[in-house]
Amino acid sequence: MFERASPDGAGGTAGRVGVVLGSQDATPLEFWVGAEEGQTVELDDLVVCAARAPDGETVRFYGVVDVVRKRYEGAQFDGDAFRVEAGMLPAEVSYAAHVHVTRIDPERFLPPHPGAPVRIAAGPDLEHALYFDRMPARLPIGLTRGGDPLYANLEFLDGTRGAHASISGVSGVATKTTYAMFLLYALFHSGVLAADAANTRAVVINVKGEDLLWLDHPNAKLSATDRALYEAIGLPVAPFQDVGIYAPARPGSAAVVPHTGSRHVGVRPYLWTLREFARDRLLPFCFAEADDARSQIGYAVERVTGYLADLAQRGSADDPGLDGGGRPLRTLDDVAQHLEQSGQLGELISSPPTREAFLRRLHAACARMGHLVRGTEAPDRWAIRWDRHRVTVVDIHTLHSVGQMFVVGVLLKRMMAHKEQQGSARPLVFVVLDELNKYAPREGWSPIKDVVLDIAERGRSLGISLFGAQQTASEVAPRVQANAALKVVGRLDAAEAEHSEYGFLTPVARRRAAFLQPGAMIVTQPEIPSPLLVRFPFPAWATRVSEVPAGTAAGRDPFARF
Ligand SMILES: Nc1ncnc2c1ncn2[C@@H]1O[C@H](COP(=O)(O)OP(=O)(O)OP(=O)(O)O)[C@@H](O)[C@H]1O
Ligand SMILES: [Mg+2]
């Protein structure tokens, strides 16, 4: 028989909140705790209890509270509550908590003994409960409700044993983008990367507003409470260091200037030369609408891409433009005209309807993203050099969806090619990509989805880890979600939470997710058999111009005088 023993195996009562109940089944994987008079047990509390086996070995059960309930002891009828309240019926209140066991140490799958004292896990017990003691390198991911730091095993993010994080939740309250950036901040500022820190790179795609264009500035509005939270997590309060910011070249402007709204200083414009567009076969990335690939257009695009690659072989490699048979080609429009007027298109695509459809899409691409491909600028001058800075922000929020797809597709494709060529998983690259449902939707095929799937599946061995965010994981290609080691949800729509993509949440966690407030997430990682509630502070970096400290160069509005 299993006997009760105090949690520390000795007899202390510190942190004791109650005892294992005997009126409900106590099993190795779950049990109920009766709260003691004057004690409170809340959802997400981490607890520990111990029992001594007949052979004298002490076995500890660590777990997380996932249900708490009160009821009148012995009350049978709904009306009893009224009678007790009126003093007509004596009754005791029973306050109990359900514990989802996260770890048994040593691993002896025996039930804890009813009556065994249970206490809040703190210090080394907390580390044990959540396997922190087994993590060779631990990344801080936030705080428990009680204010203790929580960690993730870096080995599941840096490719050693796994990679990628997937963050889901409703728009505006789930704090998905902020949490992705918080994870990145913790990676770079907690010291967890050790010797890898100097060479590790991050590429952040800014898809919405200018939120992420300020992350190299401190947040002047950060409250003292939030500062204290950073301290509790063991992180400094600082902006991101060594940041490069890129924005698309402004359309309609012959001079190459960045297309941004509030930030002008320290932003580099980016574009591709027409020659590299042709040479590197980038045309398919302009045709990223989901069903293009299925139709005849796919074949047409392939033919024209091949033809352009041939054109790029001609003329000087230093010429950013192309030679269209004696006529210089400088823009995508020039290319479209050349294809039509030279009769090449007819030779490449024999079917007139397919030709028409191809041209329609090519003209649309010219109008929507033609300014990103120019045959007038020196090669490499305006390229996105994501290896130059520790963090590179690539803004795409001003672009039409076609342009956004193009930039993301080409950037990721090149990154994969670069890493393949390098042939080693180090230096690591972390990519933050929002709206993953757009780039890797559940249905259909596109060259961009192909790259994202490739990263999800092979990125781990190449040292590329994707921090993806989406409002609904159910709309993202299942292979992307399946390959993410760290799965995170912020506030979730109740119906969305029922999808099988959230199978990593316990039934209780699914319901909890509907109540999460901004700054609270539920995180699951491979080694911990229970989703954890995590709190994280407001960004220590500015997320809008009003948070940039006054007088900073980038914060100054150049048009303020007017
Ligand atoms: N730790 C925090 N605590 C409370 N509020 C926060 C915290 N971090 C960010 N917020 C607030 O939540 C808002 C939404 O955050 P965020 O943009 O990250 O959400 P999102 O899930 O990415 O939304 P969307 O789907 O619209 O992109 C931010 O504007 C910010 O004011
Ligand atoms: Mg977002």
C-alpha cells in the first residue's frame, strides 16, 4: 500500500493548501485536492504532493490545477442552497481542485494516497513540475499567474530536436504578433543563445500598420509594473539591438525612396533588378493566387519564366535591365509589351485563351508590384540583406496582396537556397511571419505555399525556425501546424477552438482560451504534458511613433514644421 508523506518527504507545512481527496478517484494522471480552511487554490496553480511506497521510496506528483469548484457537502437538491442560506439546514462548503498531473518523480505510475498533503509548487518543485531541470538551455516565455518565470526548451526551437512556433487567436486581442516578438526578444536578450548569439539572425515581416518599424526604440510609455515583470522574467528592459529596417521602394517615384508613413529615418528601400527577376526565375511569385497553378496558366508561367531566364543570359551581367532584341527593357511593363509585340508570347503559349488569361494577370502584376522590379538600378544596391543585422524588419504592409506574396515568397525562397548552399544549420535564422493562412492556406497550391511548407519541414535541419501567426490555425496548411514544436494560443473564438488543429489543448484549456485577455497566452511544448497559461508584459520596444521617446532621430516627424 501507498502511504502519505509530506511533499518534501519530511513534514513541513509551508505552502500547504489542502489534501488529496478520497471521495473522488485519485489516479497517477489526475486527482482532486480538497482546499483547507482559509486556503485558496486557483486555476493554473502548480501543486505537488508526495507519497511513500511500501519499499520506502518517496514518489512526488506534480501537476497543474485545471478545475476548481465549490459545493455544499452532502447537498442533494438545488433548493438546499436556499435552505442553508436561510439557516434551516446545516452544511459545510467543500472547496476542491482538480489536478492534471504533469510529472511523477520517480516514474512510478501509482495513485497518490487520499489525505496526502498538497502544496503549491515553488522553487525547485516548480522547476520539477515543468521539467525546467531537464532543459539544457531554457528560453523564458513569460510568467505564471503567481509571477514565477516559465521556460521553453530551446532545443525545440533551434532545430536540435524541433523548430517553429505557431501562434493563433482572434484579431486585436490575442496579442499574437506581440508575443511572437516577445519570444524573439527573449531569445536575443536572455543569454539563452550563448555562443550562437553573435551570428543568429531574425527576419521579421511587418504585415500590418507600422507596429514593427519602431522596435529599435525603447517604449517610453512602459509602466513600472511592466518593467517589474521584465525583471521577474530575467530580461532587461530595452529595445531590439542591431536592427535593419527595409520598406518597399515608393511607387510612382523615379528616385528610390522607402514607402513608409510615419517613419522615414533609418529605413532602406528595397527592390529587385529586372535582370535578377529574369535570371532567378521570380515570375511565378507574381502569380501566387491560389488556383493559378492548377489552371493552364501554371504551364504558361513556366514557359515565359524560362524565356526570361534565357534573356537574362544575354547582355552584360552588370546591366540591371534586359535586352529585348535590340530594345532595352527596364520595367515589367516593358517585358509585357515585348512579349506581345515580338510575337514571343504566341510561340510560348499556343492557346489564345490561356495567352489572354496570362496577359491579364501579367498586366495586373505590373500595376500592383511593377515598382518593385526595376531595370534602372545598380545590381544589389537595393537588395534586402537580412544577414547584415541581427534583426531585419521587412515592411510589406503598404503593398498590394500580390506584392506581399511576391516579397515573402522570394525572400523565403532565397533564404532556403542560401542555407542549403551554406550546408550547416548555424548560424540560426528566426523568421516571424504573420497571417500564415494567407501564405500557406489549407487548400490550393502556390509557389509561396511551397516555400513555407518546405521551411516547416526542412527548416529545422537547415537552421531556419518559423514563428508563424494566424487568426485561425484551421485555415493554415496542416503540415505547417504539425511541424511547430511550440504551439500557442491567445484568445480563441469558441467555435474555432473546437477544430482538431487545437488538439494540443485539453478540453479545459479550449474553454479557457475563450476568456484570455491581452497579454495572456496558453503555451504547449513537447516535453510538458499540459498546456500552460503564460503572462507576458507589454513590449519594451516602441510599437508606434507615440511610444518613441521624444527627441529621438527616428521619432522626429520631418514634416512637423509644416
Ligand atoms: N502584454 C500585453 N498586455 C496587454 N495588452 C497588450 C500586451 N501586448 C500587447 N497588447 C495590446 O494588444 C494589442 C493587440 O496586440 P497584437 O497586435 O499583438 O495582436 P494580434 O493578435 O497580432 O492582432 P491582429 O490579429 O490584429 O494582428 C496591441 O495593440 C497592444 O496594445
Ligand atoms: Mg498581428
